[in-house]
Amino acid sequence: MKNVSVKNITTNAANTNSASVNATYDVTDKSGKTTALKVTFGLKNVNGDWKISSYRINP
């Protein structure tokens, strides 16, 4: 992998203890080919710190 760029982040749902966000990345390999990667992250608030509790790579 040569480069990863964040293209977009959106919030699906959120409350004081959890959140769900979508993120889109552009991933460039060593030969210069760029692929879009879409990921959904589940976040959990643990003692005031947000931690990734789950993730899913979307088609």
C-alpha cells in the first residue's frame, strides 16, 4: 500500500454511549491503482473515550 486518503465521513446514528459512522477511503497500491473502500464503524463510549467496537467493509 502506498497511500490511504479519507474522502468522506458521515454519522448514521449517535447517542451518549454509541455511534455508527460510514467512512470512504481511497487506497492506492504501490503500482498506482486507486480503489475506493467503504467501511461502517460502530463506536462505543468507554469512560469518555470513543473506541471502535465493530467494523464492516461494505461492497
